[in-house]
Amino acid sequence: QVKLVESGGGMVQPGGSLKLSCAASGFSFRTSVMSWYRQPPGKSRELVAHISASSERTDYPDSLRGRFTVSRDNDNNALYLQMDNLQPEDTAVYFCYAPRLSSWGQGTQVTVSS
């Protein structure tokens, strides 16, 4: 059974940082491209980052490049998202996603507010 469990969300002030984690199980994580998406309040879900199976390639929307960093630990079936200089517009539910399996985690809330 495929399982993706996000953690690490919370409330942070503008300019702050958070690191999200996603624990994966039930599939071959080390051979899977992985992604982070987010869904701001009242908006559609949007791509945050992709990472290839062996981490040799990462992709971000231009608007997030330089502030967000995706990484993974294939030995521990873990996906990460380091988010720096967070702004109120980054407020959203953040989801871990396995594209090959079309599987989503339950999401973790990130709120950026003073």
C-alpha cells in the first residue's frame, strides 16, 4: 500500500524558514521521481518542485527558484522541502506526490503571517 506522510508544517513569520518532510512507503521510492505541490486557500493545486530518482535533476517554477530546495534520502525513503524567506503568499497546504503512482499525501499546512 502506497503511503506518503508529510510533516513539518506550521506557522512562521515572513522571512522565516521551514523544512517539510515526506515519509514514503509501499513502493520503490529510490526509483521514483517525486514532487511537492501546494494549494493556497481558494486556489488550485500548483507545482512547487520536482526531483529525479537519484537527485541529479531538480525543477522549480521560476517564482520559487532560489527560495525553495527539494532533496531526498533514498536510504530512508524520505523527501524534503527546505523553504527559506517565506512570504504570506506561500501560505498553503503542501503535498508530497509520486507522479508515477498518482499518489498524494494528506498534506501539511504552512502559514506565513506576522
